[in-house]
Amino acid sequence: MSDKPDVLLTRAVYAGTIETMEREFTLHKLWLAPDPDKMIAELAPHLRAIAGGYGCNAEFLAKFPKLEIVANFGVGYDTIDVQYCKQHGIRATNSPDVLNDEVADTAMGLLLCTARQLVAGDRYVREGKWLKGAMPLTTNITGKTMGIVGLGRIGEAVASRAVAHKMNIVYHNRSKKDVPYKYYPNLVEMARDVDMLMVIIPGGAETSKLISREVMEALGPKGILINVARGTVVDEPAMIELLQQGKLGGAGLDVFEKEPQVPQALIEMTENVVLQPHVGSATHATRTAMGQLMIDNIKAYFAGKPLLTEVPETKG
């Protein structure tokens, strides 16, 4: 019998991470199981650790009475019922910081692509339209005002990049921070005053549809919405309607409400909407670091050492 701890991995993660986990643990890959229910039933009486974080609602977690730790692959942990974890003494971790720069780069790339219509420009050349005349003029970002919704670690990384582009920065947060940017306690008022709205907040019930119809109407027909947070934080049907009606200027989206399913209406908007398949942190270096942090949290737990990045809800 192996002395390595059993770990149930709920979803496919970076291949190098899986290879390392197979060396460190007795790894069980739920998404590859011919009979997932059978695997769960066999592990349930003794399993102490779950990794990956996907699908870890209360009903799923309750199947494992001996569960002690859930380690998430990613900074956002809205797929884990942390309140259930807290009530049942289960520790939960995520992988913050290691992906800040990549997500911030993606966010600024989406903004540039949307405002300057770089993807549309690529098609313009490939389809031979340039031979018939110049492409229509686009929108600059220099000197414009960006409103950041969620000035956390990633938000601050975006802000530093936006400042380099000579943009003015304002922000909306749960509370005011000690930063050199104007704070707006009212999100609608901020949306009304900015040119671009950058959304970088956690998912979950508290932020569901925070970017409402009212917020997007305030952003207006020349405003650009960038979402690198979670699809659930935006009222997606309202966004589509406003884009179609010309009441919202454009959108750069890395996340969607029911991804990987993307509304056909968004796919058909090729001039003012840029779409990405949730790749904010998708570089080899970052996914390696995310996976290693997830692994290190599990190893620390079984070694009786302090967890490296425990989420606030389960501390104490």
C-alpha cells in the first residue's frame, strides 16, 4: 500500500502539474474515470484532499466525510463552497499572485484590441479590403479614463500598465485604498465618468451581475467594457442588447456566463467585440507556478506546516 496521500483531482489542469502530482501523491483523476460515482464511492470513506477546485459545491463535498483540504488551481475560488468548508473544518487554498502579470497583460491586450480594433484590422488585411480603401478610424486609449472595478492585486497590476499608456485611473472597490487614484463608492457614477470599464473582481453570489444594465448604460455608446473576471459578474443578456443597439461602444471579453458556450450574438459582433477563450493566465510559466502552489499547499498540509495561501473564509 502506498504511503503517498490520496488526492482527488476534479478536472484537467496543466499537464506538468499532473505529472508532478503523480509523483507526489496517489492521484485519482475524476474527469477521466469510466464511472465517476464508483471512484467517489471508493474514495469517500478515507479521502482527505481534493485538488482542482472545480465542482466543489456543498453536495459534492458532503460525499467525503474525512475531507480536510480543498486546493484550488486558480486565484478565483467561486467553484468551491467555502462556507461549507468553514462549517465542516475543511481548509481551502487558492493560487494568487503568480498569475497577476499575465492576467493584467491580457486585460490590456483586450483593451487595445477592442479600442484599436486590431483583430478586425487583421481580418481587413486578410480579406483584401485594404486594397479597396483604408480601414475606418478607431479609438485611442492615451489620455482616456479607465475605471477599474476591483482594485486588488491584479487590478493594481492593470493600473500600472494603464498609467504607462498615459491613462487616467479611477476605481470602485468594497472600500477605499491607499492609492493615488480617485475612489468611487458608487459604481454607476464611476461608469458615467469613464471611457473604459475594466472588471477584475471575484465571481460568486455577491458579485453576480454587478455590472448591470444601469452600469453599462452609464458607460454609454462610446464606452468600452473589458471583463477578465468571471462571466457571471456581467448581465450578459443586457450587455448583448446594449451592444446591438449601439448603447454600449464595445466589449473585450475573456470570460462568459456559461463558458465555453458563447452567445451567437457576441460571435457575430466582429467589429466592436473581441472574444478570448478564458486565457487570462494561460501561459506555460504561469500555469506551472499555479500548479506548484496548489501542490505545495497540499504538501504543507500533510506535513503539518502552515498553508501558503489559505483563503480568508477558512482561516482560523
